Amino acid sequence: MERQILKVLLACLIVAACKGPSSPGASSSPESQEEDTISPRNRGITPANAYNDLFLDSMAVEKFIQQKHLDSHMANRLRSFYNTRNYEFAWLDSRGPTEQASAFQSLYSYSKDTGSSKAIDIRLDGLKTEDSLVITANNPEMTHLELQLTVRLITYFRKRGGSVDQIEHMVPAQRYEVMQLADSLLKTNDHLFPAVAPMKAPLKTYMGYVRDGGWDTLPQAGKGYRKGQSSPDIRLLKKRLAITGELTDNDSSALFNDDLETAVNTFRNHHGYTENGVLNDTIIKELNVSAQARLQQLLINMERMKWMPAADQGKLILVNIPAFKLHVVEGSQKLFDIDIIVGKEGHSTTMFSGWLSQVVFSPYWNIPRSIIRKEILPGMNRRPGYLASKHMEIVGHQNGLPVIRQLPGPHNALGRVKFLFPNSYNIYFHDTPEKSLFNHDIRTYSHGCIRLKDPMKMAQFVLENSPEWTTEKITAAMDSGKQTYVAVKHPVPVIITYFTAWEEDDALHIAPDVYDHDIPFRNKLFL
């Protein structure tokens, strides 16, 4: 991610929430909280305004407490947690695990001192991969998983000194008017919520835009506008860019001049597009997103930032999917960035964390069964020489499908090297022979794994504690055509994130919602 937000995201663990709508404000200290105090039941939360669409039977909570032999402290914290939600589910809705469930799973697995609860993670991972999933509140297995996750949350934050208020307001419980939620987030404790703090300045700015009525919708640009052209619509463009600060002069002429070109490039840069000075319909579409919608987008991402873990003084690889960027840091120092390609629609790269522990030079590509079924078999049926033309071979059969792999070499879809950080999604970093794809602004082309523009830089970084792996030796291994595994002496943590808004160098940056994750979040969070 970007410099300023990186510093705060990696500064310390976000362990706090406050009283108020879904996001904490100035919370009292943990010492001032009575551990056995049970919050009153909030009957103002109803199916009409709830964040999630499932509700527990309170007796199911009591049954769980008895079955698990929970001590009185944990039992009261569990009762209190669900009282504040009027027994609304926190981690599951009717369609499956919520975004908060995935975020907490990533946070929990990243932390070195958490106990192992693999059965919970296996079940969560299984639910995430199911198509057409429908969950009901009277499903005992889902109720059990819901309560297990809440016990995990309570345990996790109690070990870190988290207060009752912090624990009970980490997951949104109801939907709110956008300005009400914005006011609440402005009151968050900056010490307890450092990742949210830098977002407060743009949040205030966009609250002002909303109060002032936002901006007018611009007409389509047709073939686009460039410096030197004139049009009455350019006056409207200048007025729009003046509102949000990209254009600072008071020029109201119909000429696309140097200042307007600079303003257009600033807007393009802040929205993830190449600075080519062109105003086209893609940029018009971004300009026409309402102030209210942008304000909602900020709030959605501030909610996500609550779950960011902190890096220690060691190395960290941080990926922001919508920004198509991989960032490598050590402590508070950013070392370098690498452009990436992520999963295309239907193969959406997931949010999670792991530890990069192996480098594989000149790798085989063991083709996933889903790709064999949907892409390879139809190709084999079209022409007999399909596999040979793709440098692929059948190495066995399993459950009615051939097991197919692609041979190492320059034609291999994984390129010359891959980097493994074991996870349940079988996602990893790898090279690619299709370098031209990095010239695109929107880079969603992979089958789910993450392609690196500069895999050599990554190999040098993760193997820098193995002096025998010189640049020359790495290059030779990449070009050898012989698959070679190399263990990383000190595995490096990897965090995959999904932020479509962040603050950098006193400017708000926006990225495309490439997987439409913001849409269900927005529908659940706002009235």
C-alpha cells in the first residue's frame, strides 16, 4: 500500500472499538471495565435494520456454554456480546461467512501467539468455496461455528488487553445513515485505532461535500478530450475538479489548457489510472460517482482497516488487490513495490494471510481440476495435439479426470519461478510470460494466483539470508528448465488485503472495486 497508510497499518495491532454505531470512539481503558458486567440487550436491533440477516435463539447460547463448560468470565462475555446485537449473528449470514469472518481469520492466523483451531478454519474455508450456499439460523452446525468464532474473538482480544466495549463493537450490528456512521468514526480513539486515523481528514472533507450537495453529473466525453481542445463541457469539468481540489485556479474558459491537463492527471493518478492527460468516459464515470457514494466507500474501508494486523520489526509482504500492488516492508521502512496481476472475474483472489516459506525455480504448473474441466478438456476434444501444443502432459488420473501438468520453460504459465506461502486456497506468487498485461491499468487476468512483474527482485529479497543464492545462481535456476525447491531460511509473512480507498501523502486514493466486494458491504452497512 501507499506510504502513509502503510506506516499506520503496520504500526500496531488494531484491538479497539468504541461505543457508537459499529465503530468505536474514545473507549474507556480495559482496567475500567468490569469483566463480568453483562451489557443490556439491545432490542432496537431488528431484522429491518440489522447488519446481518440471521438471529440466534438465546437458549442456543446457553446450551453452547453448558456443552463447552465455559468458565463464568467467558460465559458472561458471550452473553454480553450477543446482548449488544440482540442475538444477531456476527460471522455468518444467509449467504455464508461475512467479510468480518474472513478478516478475523486472517488476523488470527497471522498472529504468532494464537492457539491452533484448525477445525474452525477448515469449516470456514469450506463454506467460502461452496456455490449457492444457504445458511439458516436453525442449523445447529452453523450456530456452533458462529459461537466458536465469538469465543475465539473474545479470547484473542482479552489476551491483548481489549476492553468489553472493544470486543462488542468490532463487528457492525446494524445499518446506519451514512452521516451518523461518519460522525461515529470521527470519534475513534487514534491510539487504539491508528489505521483509521489518517482517513479522518478525507472523511471530514467528504462529509462537507455531502452537506454542500455534492456535484453535478458530467456528460459523456464521446471520443474524449485532450489539451488544446475546446468544448462547453470543459467548463463543467473545470467546475467539478475545482470542487475536489484537483484544479486550483479560477479558470472557467472552454479550453483544455495546461492546468486542466495537470488536474486530470492528478485525478487519474488518485484513481489508479495512467497519467496520459486524457479525459474519456472511464474518467467521466469516476468523476460522476456521487459524494454520498464516495463517503460510503471511505467508511467501508475504514471498517476493513480495523482488522489489519501489525508488523513487528521484521519483514512483511503486503498486497492490496484493487491497487494491483505488492509492497515489501521491514519494520516501518518500505523497501520496494511490485506491480501485480490478480484473479479475473470468477477466479477472485481471496483475502488472507500466510508465511512465504519456499521458492520454486523452473516450476511445473500442476493444473487445477477446475481448469482441466472447464478449459483443458474442451481443448483436447477440439484437436488431438492440444496438450503437446501447450507443453502439457498427463501424469495420471483421479476421480474421473486426467491429472495434467505443464512442463517448465519459457512457455510455462507460472513463468520461471513461483513463491509458496501455504494456504487453503492454493494461491501463490509467480512469474508470467505475459509481461504485456502489466501495461494495463486494470489487471485482473489470472486464475486466482498473483503474478509478479519483477519476480527476480522478490527472489533476491526472500533469499537474501542465503548468501549462496547470488543473482547469477538465481538467474541460472530460473533458466535451468529443472524444477528446484529452495526453503526460505526465515519465512516472510504475507497479508492479502482489499482496500478500495486509502490516504497517501495528504490525498485520498481510490481503486476500482474489481471483485464487487464493496457492494454487499454497502448494502449491509447503510440504510
